[in-house]
Amino acid sequence: MRAIVYHNPWNIRVEEREEPTISMPDEVIVAIRATGICGTDLSIVSGEYTARPQVIIGHESAGVVVETGGSAGKWKTGDRVIIDPTYFCGECSNCRKGLRNHCLEKASTEAGVSIDGTFTRYFKTTSRFIYPLNEEIPFEQGAMSEPLSCVLTAVKKLAVTPFMRTAILGGGPIGLLFYTALAQHGIKNGVIYEASENRIKLIEKHNVLADNWNLEPEFIPQKNQYDLIIDTTGSLLEKSMQAIADGGKISMMGLRNNQQTINPREIADRSISIIGSIDSQDTFKHAVDLINSGSLGLEKIITNQYSLNDFGIALKHLGCDLETQRRSNDISSLKSVIQM
Ligand SMILES: [Zn+2]
Ligand SMILES: [Zn+2]
């Protein structure tokens, strides 16, 4: 089967790989139909996020069950499914503390990072990591469950309340999923700050945001401006501290190495919460239910679809150019999906 294989930064290739086979009774093989291109994939390609050389990348997927082991429960050939790619063992000390998104096995079990992922035809997983995808929901929307689940985990930790004055920093797919998830939690207006002019145009063109949300190119913080700031860029903590109101909450979700200077005294004196979140923990089912409801408007966010052979073009449209080996704000897609 053809697969997108990572070798080292800026060196990814379409290669032939062996198809997986069932070796344990609880295993299932899923024929991948759609896999979303995630910010993590871009960071792997550009060398900002470490992946194992020779690994098949990709982790946000939906497909069809084509084979099951003897004890794969209710699953059968032909079932449309969504894959939860975040393996957890259930037995390590972190899993036993409920920190399944920090499973101690993660370094050697992360699909599309340390073990083979889903930018390919077939993927082997176990029955506990797949969920049903409703008949009428397209595979590419099913593939959004993983990023949505990560966002829902962050929202859960933030314990948001309706009417919080809200800013989302970054209007990429994660920022837009926050917009969607916050609406489900009663936050119906706010501002999204997005630095890429192209992305602003795309959000406007596809009519993604409700009328009571604003889209601004530059985040210029003002005192006591917001009760809730979601930083999906991972690089705006200083500015967020300037804009957050007393008792406010700042969510950090972007993975970006950088240094920021903040005054810890302010965190105490002004009762500010800075809350980090990675991957998903106990929210995958919730994400699947929301997606199966068909009511999230994901068709407005998934703007571009490509074949596996056009992976390089898809990356380029997300501002990640394999030829020049550079990333830029020259973006012509919101969420991109590879169709198989
Ligand atoms: Zn992802
Ligand atoms: Zn574990």
C-alpha cells in the first residue's frame, strides 16, 4: 500500500509499505477513507516536532472496518468508524491517575509520530479505539473527531461559563474548533485574532463565523479586556497577560518552543489561571457524538481535499513548502483532508 513516510525534516516521500495483518483477537483493520492534515504533521515535516524516521505520519482519521480479530466485540466488516489515535495502556501510573493523555507508554505508541499512522490505505488498531460514524456523515468530518476531542478536553479543564468575554488567538482549524466547542458551552460571541490575511479571507468567504463573532488581524491587548483567552499559537502569553481580566483564564494549546516573560505575582494577585492541555482525555465519545449530530458546520471548515499523491501540494496550500523548505502565512486552505 502507498503511504506518506517521514524520513527527516523536509524529507517525506510516498512509498510502498506492507499491509498490516491481524495478530491479536481484539485487533481491527480499518481501510482509511479520510485523514486530516494537522498542525502536528506540519511541525513534523518542518522539523519543529520530533517523529521517528521511517514512520507513516497522519492521525486524524475515519474509514471502514475490513477485518476483525476473534474478540473485536460488536465490530464487523463494513462498519464505518472513527479512529481514536491516542493509545493509552490503562495500567501505568499516569493512566491509573486518570491522565490517559499522558500514558507513560506514549513515547512508543503515538500513531503518526512514533508508530505508523494513517496517511495510507490500511491501519491496524484495537476495538476499544474505534467509534461508529453515522451513515450520513462524510468521512472527512469523522476525521475531525480527534482535533475536536483535544479542544473539548481543553474546554472541560477551563470550566467555562456563558457570557465570558472571549478571545481566540489564531484562526486555524484548532481556533475554529474552539469557536464551535465554546458555542456548545454557551459562549456565543467573541473575537478571533488571525495574523494571516489569506486565512481571514477564507474564514469570511466560507462564512464560518456567526454574526456576533469578530475577526481581527492584530491582537492589541487592553487592560481588563477578556475573561477567557484561548492561545492556539503558543506564543502570545505575554500579550494575553496584558489583556486578561482579574480572575480570568488563559488556555495554552499551541506547541511552540519560545520564551515569554510574565510576572508570577500578577497570577496570584489577580487570581489568573493559565491552563495547559494536550491531546484528549475522556472527551473522544463526546466529540464523536457532536460530529454524528451533523450540526457543527464542519463542511465550512474543511475547505480542501486531496489524493495521497498530492500530499506535497496539500502541504504547500497550508504554507509548508517542501521545495523551499520554508513555512509561511501563504495559506489557501482552512482544514485540509487527504482522501483515500
Ligand atoms: Zn491532530
Ligand atoms: Zn498508560
